[in-house]
Amino acid sequence: MKQSEFKRRRTELMKMMGKNTIAILPAASLLTRNRDADFPFRQDSDFLYLTGFNEPDAVMVLMPGRKHGEYILFCRE
């Protein structure tokens, strides 16, 4: 899917949010099954729908109307 579709989705959400609001959405984390095995990673559905970013432990921040960028994505190194 093209990045423009994810941008459209975020824009639609920010229109519903209104002014002076903020949305913070965390991504899913890796889950340990037992001491030496992890469950297969599955991204949070809402996070994936808005970002298309399929990495664990990220955080998306939406701030409608912010002059220096309305969308920030924090991720691990």
C-alpha cells in the first residue's frame, strides 16, 4: 500500500480530533512465550492502519495544526 493512503487516514483522524488535541498511539511490543522463545510479532491493528509501520515498540503522535509537523513517529534504533 502506498504511503499516501496512510497519510490520508491520519489526516481524516486529525480532522475529527479538532484543535488543541493530541493523540498518542503505541505500537505492539514483542511478547515472550517462555524464556527462550517469542510469540510471532503482530502489530497493533490501529497503529498499523494509521502508519503502515510494522516494527515493535514504536509510538505515533498526532498533533493537528502543529506548525512544525502534525505527525511524529518514534521508533527503536
